[in-house]
Amino acid sequence: MRATVVRCLSARLRRSPTLVWKYFGSELILVRRQSLHVSANNSNADSVHCRQPQKEPIFCNLSSVINDVSNKGWSFDSLTAGFGSVQFTELLVERVILYLKEPTDAKKALTFFHWCSQTKHVEHGLRSYCFIVHVLVRSGLLIDARALLESAVSKYTERVASKHASIVEVLLGSYEAVFPGHRVFDLLLQVYSKMRMVNEAFDACRYLGDHGFDANIISFNTMLHVSQRSDQNNLAWKIFEYMFVRRIYPNQTTTEVMIDVMLKEGVLPKLVSVLDRIRGSRCAPGIIVNTTLAFRIIEEGRAEEAITHLKRMLQRNMMFDDIAYSLIVASYCKLSKLDSALQSKDELINRGCSSNSFVYTCLIGFYSQEGRIEEAVQMMEEMVSIGLKPYDETYNHLIVGLSRNGWTNQCLRYSEKMLEGGFLPNLGTCNEMIKTLCITGNIEEANRTLTSLLNMGLVPDQEIYLILIDGYGTTGDYQKIITLYYEMVHMGLEPSVMVYQSLVQNLCNCGKMSEAEKFIGILGRKGLTPTSCMYNSLITAYCNRGGIQRALIFYDEMIQKELVPCSYAFMLLAKKMLKAEQ
């Protein structure tokens, strides 16, 4: 039987003819021919193999060598005397460390680890680092463990490729060999954070969470603190949200760090105003931070996750009922689930809380977006009738909805109310207000409205000027068109090709072709190519006013630029030329 086993195992070594299996006593080991190095096949065997010149390899008992070294005092000299003739491999180093894994032997394991690298020049592998860290953490030698983890992170983080296991994977994979306790993983996260590798720390944190090992609050706070100091605010919010996912709830330190994050982002005033509209009074910092988290998740389009977080916060008494249910209403509006939103609104009332401006604004926004304008107006009237005051966002929702659905008179009425209330509309609302005034023929009123908005602090965009330029083009007031262009430039807005196209078209409609040509020249000096619409407008305008020669010049220029004239301009030019020849 023994001979059969030896033959079978030897047959597997045909690619390595220098190796052979031999028996030493009752143990089968692997021996290198013409060599003094022998390695044990049995991972549980308590043995090493020493070298002696020109002799058969001698089998040595690991425990007896370690005991002999211990009796002489555990030092580099005693290790050299006991292990000096041993050819160390990574596997053998790991076996010695595991043999010394008990807390009473941890310092010996650390000494051996350093002796191997300094005296034997062994380059420790990642597994060896993980084993010694486990041993040190188990014995409470956290300072030494932290130092070795920092060394491992520095040494192996950049080396790890997609085909190799990461540090956290190896640390977790070697955990059961020593069972040092969960704090070894917290130590890794804190080392990553200390080294400002917060992304790696968070990745490791999630990997450990997926395998049933959750980081403690200290590790989370450390990651949050470093994220905040490194201006990685989005990462801080991801870490903070993940705490709730893993049911690790914030403490005072967590709240203080997240308030600092909000101050850096400049979102604290906005969220305080939201809470004022919901509750009517200031809230504690913890409530502000938790509300901000839920609000961010809603705005990111993850309304269902926001509802889950809010309900969990309610269960833990980390959120007031009126704030939680108001945000739940907002979430259902985002999800276009009107029935659930109205049901949550009723539940808010049933819990003894008063309805608020925020809830009504969410519902008005939903009705306006869905084109249910009558219900939006009805909701606004109901809101005012119970003594709640609309604010800027309320008006923004309603005015845009009214304008897009053709409720011109109502749009103008609520626009006036918004401005009378001292609210500054957002750009989208401003554009709709100006557009509605232009549609109704109140161009001068639209221009005065823009002036009022600019005085209130509005930062305009090109769209609002395009609307006014087109509006004055219908009245033939070319001077106002040119004035609007220079006002744009004065406001620091760089006119786009679309703006120049609008200028040329409207000036041509007003019969001011020479002014239109000037803007084509400005466009060319900026290195931009005029569009077909610009040339078509000039050709048409000159043809209608008898300027056939100028029309031909722009037609030829258009062809040279490989632009295609529209059929109307081409036919009109051809007709005028035929008439001139006759």
C-alpha cells in the first residue's frame, strides 16, 4: 500500500523530476534530490526540515525547536541559533506564526516575523502579514498590529490587480485560523482612513458588511471625518447612508461631522428653511442631518429607499412624525403614486400633526407636472384658505404648469402674486413668465419684468434674452433687439450661434439687413460659421426689398461654405432674377 501511494504521488511529479516523496518515520514528506531542502506535505504536521552539508535531510520537530529557542531566550540570536539552517518559505513562516498564535506567544511571533525579514531576508507575503496581525490583535497588541497593517497597505495596495485578492479579502480569508475578534477589521478600516484612503476603506467596509462583519461606530466616524477633511462630501453622505443600511446609528460625533459637511456644501440654510416650512420651528442638529440624508436620497431619484430610511428613523425615534410623513409625501410624488401620497398626508393629520406648506407644495408640483392644472390651482386655493403661505417653490411649480398648459391669465396673475410676495423665481419660471407675456403681446411688460427680476438678484441665461429678441422681432423694434444683445454681453453672457441666428432673422424681418450683416461679421471674427437660416433670412429679405445683387452675394457665399439654401429662398431668388432679366 505504501509503495503504491509513493508511486502515485511520484507520477504527479514528472514535470518536476528533482522532487521525490519519501517517508521519515510515519510521515510522508517531499524531498528535493541532491538538495538539503525538504518540505512537509501534511499542513498539520509539526515539523521543519533542516539542512546539513552532504547528508540526508534531517527531519526536525517544530515544537522542539521552538521550545529550545524559548529556553535560550526569545531573541534574534536564539532564533538564528535554532532556525539558522532552515530554508524558510512563506508557507513555513505562516506555520510558525500560527504555532505561536496564543496570546502568551504573540510577542514571540512578532519577533520571529521581524527576524525573518531582517536576518533571513524573507519578503513576507500578504497572508503572512494577515496572520501576524490576527495574532497581535488577539493578544491586544494593537499598536504593533496597526504598524504592520500600515506596512501591508503601503506595500500591497498598488500591487493588487484584478486577479489577486485584496487585503480585506485575505484578512477575512485568514480570520478563522486565529479568531482574533471583529476589531481586526475595524483596525484595517481605521488604518485606511488614517492613510487618507477613504475610498478603499469604504470598499472594504461594504465587503465586510456583505460577509456579516459590520464596522463599529468609531470606524464609521473615522471614515466620515477624513472624508470631510478631504472635501469628499459625496463620499461622506454615502458612508453616512450605509450606516443606516447596516443599522449602525449615528452618535453625537457623527452628527457634528455631518453638520460640518453640510456647512462645506452650503446646504445647511436650505434644509433649515425646509424644516421651518414643515415644522415651523428649529430642530436639533441630529434631526437636521437625518432630514438632509432623506432629502438627498429623494432628489437623487431613489424615493423608495428614502421611504425605507424614514420609516426606520421613525422606529428609532430619530425623526419627528410631521417631518417623516412630509418627506414620505414628497417621495410618493416623485414616484407618481398620488394615492399613496394623499394617504400619507391623511396619516400625518391622524397622528395629530398639522398639514404644512411643504406637503401642499409637493402635491401642487405633482399636479402641475402631470398637466392636472385645475387640481393644482384648487390645491393652491385650499392651501391659502387654511392659512398656509405659498413660497417660491410653490409658485415655481404652479406658474410653469399654467404656462405650459395655456392658462395665460392665471399664469400672469400668480406671477404678479409671486413678485408682490418678494419671491425670486428660478430661471425656468422666469422664462415661462416672460414667454407668456410675449405671447399675449405685452412685450414691454415682459422687458420691465426682466428688469425687476435682475434688480432682485436674478442671474439670467441666454434663453430669456432669446424670448425677448423674438418678441421684439414681431413688433419690428430693431433698436430694442440690438439693445438686448449688448445687455447680454454686459451681463457676461457669451452669445451662442443660436442667439446670433435669432438676431439676424429678427433684424431681417424688421428690414435691417445691414445690421444683420454686422452680426454675421461678428460671428465670423469669433471663428464661428453662420448657419443656413442666417443666409436664407438675408437672401429672402434682400429679394423682397429689391436687393438682388446683395442676395446673390450671400447665395454664392452660402454655396462656398457648402450650406444648402432652403427651397423658398432659392425659388424667390430665381424668380426675382428672371423678372430682372425680362
